[in-house]
Amino acid sequence: MVVQVVLVHGIRTSATMWRAQREYLHARGNPVVAVDLPGHGTRMAETFTLDGAFATIDDAVRDAATRGPVLLVGHSMGGLLSIDYVGREDPPPVHAFIAASCTAIPRGVGLATYRLLARGFDSLPDRGMWLADRVLDRTLPPETRADFGAGGYAFDAQDTALRSLSVLDLLAALQRIDVPLWFINGQFDQLRVNEQLFMRIAKDAELIVVPRTSHLVTAMRPRVFNALLELAITTLEQT
């Protein structure tokens, strides 16, 4: 059966961030669905809740699993949610998992600082987009530059979503994950803070660090990320 791929975006962005990966997967012949979480993208008017986010991921995974083995791929917040989801005591029908840019425990001082910074940027003129645009212009290649913002930015959902993440028990979830797992981080990703802890806890996980790359590894190095999708899909195809 053909490997099915489910993609889960990070905070503030939407399914549009995966355009390069969706095009690659379509060309390869792998069905793919990129979800919009509550409060993001096409669901911007909704309120973000953990229950709604998990239901969105679960609906996509279970639908895909009716057609073949599922590779779940989550980036940043989407990766954190997916760790908790894949590591449930009653495991969902996920056959392999890529957790990108999400090796950090969203609690304590780190989370509080991140929320404070986010609120600070949100209070700037144009909600800080002039600065975000400048950073993206300097760091992302032209082919993916527009992808993160193509579905709009979920400013209003950001603080609620960040606050919600603090209840996730990622370490317990990681101990329960029993499918092929790859952590993919950019070399300069700020969320590498608990990378080694995650590697010690997750059984048989593989860590891949992409050189000269930031948190936005999917867009900054799309061909590299697509090659890592190829690795995961090929692994499933051979099992």
C-alpha cells in the first residue's frame, strides 16, 4: 500500500507552509494532507483549543490510515502536539513520525519568555510584521518565501496556543512512541534546548541536524527536508 503523509504546521502559520513538501510528495505519488489547526489558516475565526487541535490531527490520520501506512510530520507547535498524540497510551494508527524543530519542553521560564516576546512583537505597529518580513526576506529562498504567510498569520491564536502547550507531558509520550521517529532540527534552531534529553528518552529515535539552518527548516532548506521525507517514506516502504 502507498504511504500516506499527514503534515501539521507550526504556530501562527498554516497548511500553506508545506507547499514545497506537498509538491514533492505529489510528484512522488504519495497522497498528502496538510491540516489547518483551529485558529489558523482557513480556520482563523475559530478558537484554538488542545482538544480541537488533537481532533484535527486524529481525523486526518485515521482517514489516511484507511488507505495505507501513515507518516505523520509536525513542525514546531505541530511537532509538539504530534509527539503527545503519537505517544498516547492507546497509540493512533501512525506508522512513522518526523518531529521537526520541536525538541523543547514548553514549560517554565522558557515558555514564559517566549510568550512575553510574542506579546511584545504583537504590540508593535503592524503587529511586528515589518520586522518579521525583513527577517524572512533575508533567510528564506525566493521559492518558499511566501509560503509561511500565504494562509495568513494567526496572531490572535498565538498566546492561547502557547499557554495550552504547557500541559503536554512530552517526556512520558516520548517513552511510549514505538514507531520509527526522526527529530529534524536546524543548526541554529532555538528549540534545540532539550534535544539531548529527547534523544535519551525516545526509543531508537534518530536526530538529524541540518547545517546553517534556522527554526524554519522546511522552508529554508526545502530540498534537504524533502530528502528526509524520502528517507522516512522509504523506511516505511521497506517494512
